[in-house]
Amino acid sequence: MNIVRKIIGIAYKDITFIKSQWMWLAQSAVISIGWMLMLSSWGGINALKNMVAVYIAVSGWGLGLNLIAQFVGWDKISKEWERMIASPISLGEYFLGVTLAMEPYNLLAIVISTTVAFFIGINIMKTLVAFLVVNTLSTVLGAALSLSIILRIKKPTNISAITNPLQSLTTFLPPVYYLPSVLPPIARDISIGIPTVALVDLAHYIIGIDYYFNPLVSTTSILIWLIAVGILTAKVLKWGLE
Amino acid sequence: MYGAEVPSMYAVEAYDMGKKFENVWAVKSATFTIPRKSVGVIAGPNGAGKTTTIKMLITALKPSKGNGKIIGFDIVEEFREIRKHVAYQPQDYSMFSDLTPEQFIISTLMMRGRGYVEARIEAYRWIEELGLIEIKNRKGWSLSGGERRRAVVAATLATNADVVFLDEPTSGVDVEAKYAVLKVLRSCIRNGSTIVLTTHNLVEAGLVADTIIVIHNGYTLFYGSPTELMEKIPYRYKMTMSKPSGNLSGIFHIDLGDKVIIWLKDRSKAFAIAETLGVNTFSIEEVNLEDAYLYLIKSLGEKL
């Protein structure tokens, strides 16, 4: 009970910020709906199916890479981090609290992806399972990757200047919104080494639409990334006694 | 008490504690104790190592040498236990600008495991204590620096932690509010807490401190009561005058540019000194804690 209260306490602080910046949430909804409309008009049902898988992975990736990392970075700069170290809060409780505060974004993503899935005939249960598995993995992996970089910078005053380009680089350039089959053969095989490509392809598999890579290969790629960024982050993520 | 450990009489203990960042020692040797249920003030010039010392005590930093204890728990070996008993207000910390003082205190208490209703009741008590009623529902961005500082002090004290560390809690706070903060700090120790704060203001330290710790250039120059600090200065009076043309060598003084402060053991010598220096007008008053502190820094600090 005590642990739950602590997590809610951390979320209470951060959610006040989300509430006051509700336009971010509205912007996120508008962009998502716009993407769905654009793809349905140009690419038809297949493009929309792909978009559901992309949305499941990319929404979690953006949340972890950009938003959670920015909140954590800000807490370090503003000395909130030190205030929390000198308290009974553990590092795990802190991260769960910050993640809980971001749930309005996840709820929005769930509502949009399941609604679209319902109208284009994708199994809702499979969509929810994909959300639970892929979105969670994307959030954790995105946050860990971002933190492993941000926490190495001595004066991280402009965190979004790092996280925004990183998000664009990992989502727009590799075959995330488009299929790997359009790439030259060598590039196709290499692309599975990019975490977002592996996450989206796994989402394709779970929701039951065409996937490009063997799910075992995608899962292995994700696990290797998790271990690698986990080690890199653990080296710089210290909860006191620095 | 057979078989049980005797609890330490000190809330804070530091023994030759030091911290090195790369090749620079921020704190070279901090040694002092602060008894339980008292106010300890850490004083020293900018860059003396006050904040680094506090950060080691709250377990944010690991000492490079020496050791420390909080209510008997070792700051490295038993850091988890310590974190249950301390609260910290960092220097220049400002509450989240989208929160109101009330929300900020509630969130601070909930983070430490209190329920919402309990946190709200406790928050109201501290809002009243620190005179924040009028602004309790105003967003942080609309408050002055001093109001935000008071809200942070209220949140830190509301934790009811056994040992509360406040890094410059009164900086930027107006005089009236400053006395309100100092009054609340004294009431906290009556309720069982120990308060450790840093300040540059020795007059303020004299009002509130049971123990004063003077840190300079990473070393502890002194720790003891304000009375003991006053005993360190061998002078009883100070005369302030325009900078004289006469030679000041051999006279213990502080150069203020166009003015000088000269410390005296005996009030009667003032006229003789003024005559020697060719000064007609001067003021004379008893030395205070600030003079004792300055004397300590000048006489011992420069030898370090």
C-alpha cells in the first residue's frame, strides 16, 4: 500500500504538468487521426493495418524516448532528483510514478488503435495484447536508450534537442512507416538491427497482419537492444551515492 | 539495555569526511556532530563545501574518505535506512511551476507514502504555519521567489522527518517571512526533529542555531555553540571608519575599500588608534557572530 501511495504521489506531481499542457495531448490525437486518414485515402486498408501496428510501437517509443526521458532529465536539472533521493522513494518507484503520469498518452493510443482495428477487421484482443507487449517494450527500450545518452551529458539543459532528432532518426528513416521490402536486399536484413523496425514487425505478427522478419529474429533483436541499453543506462543511472 | 545498542545522542556525525570530484577536493575534511533535537547551522563562504557536505549526509554523494552517520546509521552502509529518516530542500530548488503550494506539499507527502486525505490535512497545517493561506491555490509561476521558497520549506518540514536538511532556506525571503521560518524551525525541534541548515547570514545563524559549523576551503574550522564561537575572537569591540591615510600594518583589520573595520580588545584604545591613524570620526560597537566568523576565516582559514 505504501509503495502504491509513493508511486501515485510521484504521478500526482507530473500529471499536473500534463494536465496544464493538455494541448500536447490534443496535438498527439490530431496527428494520429491525420495519419490514419491520410493513409486510408492513399494506401487503402493495407496501409491502415500497417498503421495500427506502427502506432502501437511508435507511441510507446516516443513516450519512453522523448517524454519520460525529458521528465527524468528535468528532475535531475531541477534538483527534484536529489530531493527524492533523500526520501524513502526507490528508483523503481520513481520510474513507475513518472510512467504512470504519462498514461493519458497511452490511453489515447489504445483508444485510437483499437477503434481503427475494429473498423478494419483486426482482432481487438490481439490489438490489446500487442499493445501490452510491444508498447511496453517500446516504452522501456526508448526510455533506456534516451537516458543512456542524456545522463552522460554533463549539462543536459536542452534535452529535447537530443531526444527529438533521435526519435525522427529511429522512426522516419528506417522501415517503420514503410515496409522493408522497398529497400535493397542487404539493407532489408540490416534493418532488423534497428529497434523500432523489430518492434513494429513484432506488432505486425501479434495483430495478425503480414510481417517481414521471423518473429524470433525480431524478438532477439529487441532483447539484444534491451540488454545493451540496460547495461549502458545502469552505468550512469545512480540513485544517490554518486 | 543489555544486548541492545545504545542509540547515538547525535543526529548527525561527520568524521574526516571528504569528497573528491575527478582531481579536485570539494570537501577536504569535515568533522562535526549535531545533537538530536537541535538546530545545526553550516556556515561558510561560497564554494567552501557546505552543499557537498550536506549531499554526502543525505546519501546523494558517496564520501571519498572518512565517514558519517545520521541518527546512528552509516551513510554508506545503511543508506536505505537513512533515507527513511531524512528530508532535503536543495539550494535554489524551486517548486514545479504548474503546481500550487498546496498541491506541492500534498505531492511531497504522498511521495513519502502518506494517503491523500492525511497529506491534505498535514499540508493545511504547514500552509498556516508558514503564512501561505492567501497563496495556497496560486500556481507556482505566479508566486514570488520568496513565496515559492516558503512553500518548499513548508513541504520539507511537513514530512516530519527525523533530520531535515535545508540548503539556504531563507535566501530571497523577506525579513518578516524569514523570522516566521526561523520560528517554525525552532518549533520543529521541540517536536523531535533535528534541523540542519546552511546560510551565509551569521546573524540569522546566531538566532536559530544550537550548533554552528564553520566550513572554509573544504575544512571544518569550528563546530560548537554560538557562545563558543564568540569566545574564539580575542577582540570585544570593532571600530568602523573611513580608510585612513596612516599605516594599518600591525593592526588586525578588514579592508572594505573606502572604509576599514578594526577589532579591539579594549574600548579605551579606540581613541589612541584613531589619533595614530589621523581619523576624527568613527563608530564603535561590540563584536558579533559575524566578526567571530570573519576572524576565524582570516586567522585560521588563510593558513589552510
